[in-house]
Amino acid sequence: MVEGYCVKCKEKVTIKDAEQVIMKNGRPAVRGICPDSGTKVYRIGATL
């Protein structure tokens, strides 16, 4: 379970449908959806 900060909820949430991606600058990140508000949540760094 990966946690990220939801800007809309203003709290740490467990990222739903988390997937590892590579950003444009080549750094790894985890992208997913906030389970409460449905907004996109990113966490920079390889955590999966």
C-alpha cells in the first residue's frame, strides 16, 4: 500500500489503482487516484 498526499483533501491517503511511471525527467514515480475525492495523486520516488 502506497501513501501519497492529496492536495484536495489536504491529508495523506492510500493511493488507489497505484501504478509505477517514469516522469519526463527520467525519475520514477507512483501515480494513482485518491479514494475519497477521486483526484490524481502522485508520489515521487520508486516505492512499488
